[in-house]
Amino acid sequence: MTVIYGLTRLHYGADYLGYTIKSLAPFVRRHIILYSPTPTFGNYTELPNPDDRDTLMRVAFDAGGNGIEWIEGRPVEVAAAVRLYPDADMFIELDADEVIQPELARNLLSDYERGDLTARIYRLPFLHFWRSFSYTCDDSAYPMRVYLPKAQGADMDYYPAEKGRIFHFGYARREADMRYKVALSVHRPEWRQEWWSDIWGAFPDRLTDLHPVCVDGFWNAQLYDKWQLPDFMCDHPYFGLDKIE
């Protein structure tokens, strides 16, 4: 039997964390939370974290129950999880604002069991939600999200988009959460000066050239039928909003 663990490196993100956990729950033995009370990527900010430890822990255990493995005080890195769980065949990593499409998880499992996944790391295709659940942006930047510690093949490969997506809600959240996200971002020095006023603040009138760093039409929002999302996403408090503010 294939042993799969979910993995989330967590500092903030209570608005989507429970849905992240629910999306992986049918496919994983445990969901590992590597928690850090301080930022671990990019920059430091004096802005207050919108989510304290107790809130995040409550959200995680409400969503995952006994399937949650909450770990703190260890390095917030994939290698730490690999060392702690040597029985794992696969780790699927999701950030706290990401939800895996069920078809993608099923295809990953079936491809692995057929022996079709031979690389040690796979980059997965994303769909980025923009200011609501009704608009999405597509791009070709596939983040690393699958780790196969027992694989003997190439270091890295790309998983085909036709087999499913990860839904990324990092740009479909309240402005206060976005302000904190931007303040911590490793890309903060590259952030477009006009982004807050002319792009983020111009929704829904502006739907083109939306990416905060890349220009020349890298992100263009298209209408998306939110009823295609996993059923549990219908319970999200943002689901019925035309614009998340």
C-alpha cells in the first residue's frame, strides 16, 4: 500500500488552512504541520500576524482531527519531514492557501502505483484565484509540491496539467491578509509600485496583466465556474462573495 503524507509549512493562513487539510485527507495517512511562530521565507515585518498559534492549531485539528501531526521547534523544511517519516513513499505539500483537486491526487496515486512517477520531485500545475472564487489566472510556473524519497530517477520533473491542478487562493483573501503576505514575500523588493492601487484595487474593472512582479500580461483573469470546486469549498465564507475585501 502506498504511504502518502500531506505536508504544510505553516506560519499564518487560517482563512484557508482547514480546506487545505480537507482536500488531502482522503489520500494521506497523516497531514504534517511544520509550524513556525516567526516568518521563515523572505522578509520580516512588524505587521501583526493575522493568525496566532492557537487559532491555527484549532483550525487544523477541527479539519483533520487525529490525522494531524503538529510539529514545532524543528526546521520548517521538507527534509525534516522526510527524516521523521522514513516509511513515506510520497509527500504532497500544500501551502495553507492551496487546495488540491481530487482528480490530481487520484492521478498522482495511480501513476505512482503503476511506476510512472520516477523523479524525486515533481512540480505541479496551479490555477490562481483572483479576488474571488469566480476568476482565475493560469501560468506555466509549476511549484515543487510532490516529493518521492525512495525514487531513483531524475531530480525533478513536471506533472501534466491535464491530470489536475492545485487551486491557489493566495490572491483571493482579505486585504489585511494580503498586506501581511506581501510584507513577508521574498519578492517584496520586486513588487510593482502600482500594484495595490491600479491592479489589486481596480478589480473587477481590470482583469489583465495582474501579476505583482511579472509584467506583459503574465496573469490575465478569466471567469471560472466556482461550482467546479470540491464540494466542501461551498462552505467557505468567501464562496458567495463577488469580491473579497
